Amino acid sequence: MKRVVFTLLAAGLSLGAGNGSAEEHPGKESIAKSGYNGPSTCEECHPGTAAKFLDTVHWKHASKVTHVENLDPTQEYGMKNRIYTFCNGNDIVNNLKETPKNAAGKTKVTGCNSCHPGNHIQDIGSTGPKAEAAIDCLICHSSDYDFRQRKVTKNEAGEVVITQDRSTKAALAVGKPAVKNCMVCHESAGGGVLVKRGFAFTAEYDVHAAKKMVCVDCHKAKDHKIPTGFDPNNWAHDGVRVSCLDCHGASPHKDPDYNSHTAKIACETCHIPRTGGAFAKDFTKWEMGADKFYEPTTLHKEVNQNVPVYAWYNQTVANTPHFIGPKGSRTDKKSKIYPFKIYLGKGFYDEYTGNLLAMDFAEPMATGDTLAGIASAAKTLGIEKYKPVPGWQTIYFSISHLVTKKKALSCENCHAANGVLNFKELGYSDFEIQRLTNPGIYFEKLAEKQKEDW
């Protein structure tokens, strides 16, 4: 959910995309001579790329989903149409629109699709030559993109449009996407900077960033299809996946005792001991800000302040109106223990069906009237009979960034009576727990290490 115009999303970042690739992109002489004419310029060297991009999650905001229960495997799901309590809306009910006037007599354009790399006239899932021509290639590929040029406005016909920086200057800085090209959208998703995921991909917090890696070093795209992990809450995908094991293998440690854990313990469990971001929101009650616009009441922590919970996960997802989270167990051979951030969101449910109701944010953002937002969304979706009642939904978010080597969990962090793992909830017997939390299983090794440290 992005309930502010794109220029505001970019405000927390530098106006230049920064951290660009050192490799020189060919064809700049032609651009300098003839200027940049959008995707048609790119297609001179990359024919067919625009058409392929229209079949990606970044354009469609949806895909077929087969690993989540209670979904139709023949339909597509994603930001386009999902309803859950972190965003409580989607691209359909929160298509870019102008809000009513607030208490100060002000309006603004809001919508979940403000990060869509099109011009809004050619919107989510659109196809054909006009859609291809509307693609904003440079927002991802230019290290000198001027985000002041990308803003939500109205054209001469009164249509809401998203403008783009198609300057020759931006085109001459084309290359591999840098961190800021990705994070201008992904860091600000869910209502503000570091609210949803709560991680900062910087040298201070992530070992990969410290090595000057960029997002696409791990999320290596082919035909603009971006590999992703199996976050229980992130359903849409391009059919390609990424894992720590892709680079590090199944035996990444010098210590064979550590390597013996990798069959049942995910890399992230030890190497990401903290996360951040929102841990609760209330969409039934919105708070007025200094600008006289309203936002959902949100509780969040800063980077590295949230302690994960740990659960078995076989990369399939339990999905009910009140719970979205990992499936798996100790006896399931496909399961490993993963870290998660637990988030609880309060929204309105339909008393008749038990389903979560979507909310159009335009009215509550201006007036704080959340039930008016429910009514508007219901009208858009063709729901005539419903009875809104408040309720909570629990969501498990995967934790995949803020990777550390120096502060990774060690033997004593888990195998202790007050360790981070709740062995009882993970399915171990009292006898097994007594053995697993006894320091005898690592005493000599740690004693020897202490001698070395001294």
C-alpha cells in the first residue's frame, strides 16, 4: 500500500538513484545524438523486451499462486486484488484518485499503484503497443533519474497520470539497477519508509551491502522476471526463486558442526537475529497528522529492534481470513526452521461471510471515516450486502535481509534454557529439550574459543 504520491515516497532518498553500475552501457552515443524516446529507444538494442516486461509481476502486480492454500490455482493474485490487513486494500479499490477535501480544505491524489512503472493510463496488467510505450525503463535503470519529474497529476483531459523522467540526461546514465532504484519503492511500501519490511540495505546493517553488492546481484533477473523467496505474505512471483544456497551452498561453514544444521535450519535463522518495521496496525481507527490527513494507527520499531519468532516452514502457506503464515512441522522432511516477524492487523470483516473487507483509503484519509472507505470499496467490488465488524488478522512475514556474520547466532544463543528457540513449540519432547538446552553439547568448544579470544 502506498497512500502518498510518488514524489513523497522518493523524498527520503536522494534525487539521483546513486550506487550505479561501474560498467559502461553501450549505445550512449546514439542517445546523446538522437535523444531518448522511451522504450522505443531501448528496443533498438533490446527488441522484444518491452513486450516481455508486460508479463512480469512488476507490471501485472499479480501471478498464478500454487503454494498458498484456499486459492484458485487458475487465477492470479497479488497487489492487484489481494485483501489483507497490512494494506487492507489493493490496486482495484485504491486505484489512483483524488481524495475529498480534508479539514484544511486540501486534497491529494492517493493510490496503491503509485509505484507501478507505467503512466497510469496504461495501468496494471495492460497490454499492447500503448502499454509497451508507457513503460518507465529509466526508473529502474538510470542512476541519474530525477524523481521530481515522476509525480501524480492530471492531464489536459482530466485523467490521473504518472509523469516520468525521460530526459536525455537520465538516459545517458542507464545501466544495471542500483540499490536506490529498487528501494525507492520497496523501502517505502506499506505506508512509509521502513514500515513494512523494516530493513535498511546499508553497510551498517547487511553484510552484502558492506561488500557493495546491489539488490540484483542476488535477485538476478532474466527477461525482467525477478527471483524472490517464499515469504508467506508475498504471493505473486515471476516463477523464479532465490535462496542463500544459490551462492553459499549447503556447507558454507568451516565448522562441520554448523554445517550439520543446514539440513533443518535455514541460513536466515542464525544470520538475521533482528528485524524492524510495523508489528501492528488498526485500520478501523485512523489518526490525523499535522497535515490534517489521516493514516491508520500503526505501531512499529526501528531497524534491528524486532526479535523474530521461529517456526517450521516447508514453503507452503496457511491462508484463512484471520491467519496467513507458514505450514510445516518437525516431521515434514521439506521443512526447515525459519525466522519470521509476526504482524497483527485490525480491519473490518463481513459478519455474513467471515471474509476480510477491503477499504478505499480516499475517504478515511481525508475525513477519518473508515466505514465510508469500506462502503466505497464494496461498491467497487459489487458487494451489495455486508455487515462490517472489527477483527484481527495475524500475518507471518519472512525475514530475508539485515544479514550479519559477526552478530550471527551461535550455539549458546539457541541451546540454552533461555535461548531464542522455543523447542516445545517446535515439537520437541521434554526429554529432548533437556538435552538440547544443556551446555554440555558445546561446552568444550566454547571454552576453547574463549581461550582464543582472550
